[in-house]
Amino acid sequence: MTVGTDSPAQARSDAPHAPEPPGAARTPADDTAAADTAGDITFAGVHPDDLPDGLVIADETGRVVCFNAAAGRITAVPADRALGLPLDQALPLEDLKGRRWWTLTDPYGGLATRRGQPERNLLLPGGREILVSARYVREHPTGPVRRVVVSLRGTDARRRTERSHAELIATVAHELRSPLTSVKGFTATLLDKWERFTDEQKRLMLETVDADAGRIKRLIAELLDISRIDSGRLEVRRQPVDLAAAIGRHIQVHTTGGQSPDRFFVRISPKLPALWADPDKIDQILGNLLENAVRHGEGTVTIEVAPGTAGDDGEEGTEVTVSDEGPGIPEASMSRVFTRFWRGSKRGGTGLGLYIVKGIVEAHGGTITVGRGPRGGAEFRFTLPVGTPAHLI
């Protein structure tokens, strides 16, 4: 249904069911006055046009007295055209089955105990989908409706979130399939033909199963971390952290795995402030950054630790920089490095590691940035506040 150009008298006959107050016959002049004063409505000093969501308000007669700028953008209906119209003409909504929404819900003539409508997906003319919720304002619980307040939102943000969740599920399912297939295959083979294999063959198969089980465990841990980061529930258990020892452990893992010790250069300032952080989370940060530098970078991997400042208030902190001498990250990709599923190359991985790293750093109250290192490779720099407990200050 399109917004009509009926005269006020004609439009009135199509309004939602509402009792006409005695002696309150509406005239074209009244409609003009409503349109003229609608822009002056404020709530606690906030003008409706300042609201990020669409706001539509209809009075006790069912006519629109407020139609803010966001509502105009969402519905593509100019506010000056909507003001004074019956609600069902200014906002002609249908549900997903094609039923007229205001006829179906009947806010003015329906149940006297109804207080509104929860948010749901409805359709504008042309089939565009929006999120709509409504509140019925009554002077007393079962009295007549004095105002219908409608909130409108676009569905783009929700669809992005749903698409992101679907991508996460698909990615994790894909990454889990390979190690699970391996675990299932080797265990089934060993159970079925144990006597046919030598001890060396059995050991090789069990080591493969163990490695794949570890990979599954890491994927599940990543999924849990993302869930906690997204919901703001990532817990940080602060303890004294020896960064030099933590870095040494991670370098030893890589050298044991075949990397040359000469590939790593560590520079640690002798006057570091005591750092209180979550040791397990710091290991996750260092593990991800060093793994990225080794796998995707080239040449020497440099790790530097020095005093720094964290936060806008210049709080004392510790700054850690990890850089390599590889091709670096293209300028166009810098803004996407810490988003979900970003991959710097096609060399495997879920693309979730740096998203988790950023979430962990921010949970500590720190910051992390990416840029180009002095020798052309990628350079990641994160700064953590020292986090000294109050009882030690």
C-alpha cells in the first residue's frame, strides 16, 4: 500500500479503530497544526530526530503526530507526508504471510490489557524487511489507548550478525572435520587390526591421534573464547607475569619444531614495570603472534619488550612488539586484520587467532595495533597496563 493523498476527511475513515472524544471533531486545520508542532516534540531534552532508530507516534485518534528522521530513512516516506495520516497509511506494514499488520493487531480496538507488540520482522510496500516493535500507552491498565509508540530498525546489522555466526559455524565445522576423520580412522583401524601392526606403526598412529585431538581441543577453546569476547564475559585472572620467560618458552617450541634459533631476536628492557595479567591469556597472545610471524613472515622474527603507556590517561604499562622481515600486510588489509576470518595467506588456519588476540588485549585494558616493521614485514604492537592490584599500590 502506498501513502495516499486523500483529504483529511477521507483519511480519517481509514484510521485504526479509536473512540472519537465528544466534541472533538477533527478539522483540516487541526491536521495542519499537528504537522506543524510534531517537530517540536522532545523527550527529556532529546529531539526525536536525534534518535538512531525510527520513531513513529500516533495519538488517541490513530493519526501520526511524530515521524522522526530515522523513520523517514527506513521507510523512504518523508516526515511531512506522514504527519497527520492514519497510522496504517503512514506505516503500511504486512507480516511475512502478507497480512495487514495494523488490521491484524488492532491496537485501538483490541484487548484492553494488551500493552504492545514485541519486536518482529515486518514488510514495507515492495517487500523490504524491517524490525518493528510497538508500545500501547494507556492512562490506566485497561483504559483506552492514548498513544501508540512504534520503533523501527533496519535488518542490516542483524543480518550481518547472523551471517557472521553462520560463517563461524561453517568454519569451525570444516576445521573439525579433518582431525575428527583422522581420529576416527586411526582408532577404528587399530581396534580392528591391532595384531597386524608393529609397535612402531602403532606409536605413529597414536601420535597422530594425539596431535589431532589437541587440534580439536584448540578449536573448541577458540570457539569458547569468541563466545566470551562477543558477550563481554572474558575473564582475566591477574597474576605476576614474567614476559621474558613466556617468550623464551614459545621460542623453544618453535626451535624444537625445526626452526633455527638464529631466526629469533629478543630485546627486553632491563627496567620493566611488574606486569599483572592472566598468564594463560598472555601465552595465547604470544603464541598467536609468533606463529603468524613464523608461518606467514620471513627472515628474522624480532620480539621487543619495553616500558610503555596504556590507555588515554597514560597509565604505566608494558609494550611488546613482534615483527618479521616478510612481505608484510597490504595497506588495504590493515583495517581487517583483527576481524573474524581474516587470513594473511592461504597457509591454513581458521582466521580467528588475531580476533581473539585483540579481544584478550582489550579485556586487560590494553591496545593492539598492526603496521609495517622497520624491515618491511608485519609489525604487531600491543600494550598492557601493569594492572597492579589495589592492595599492592
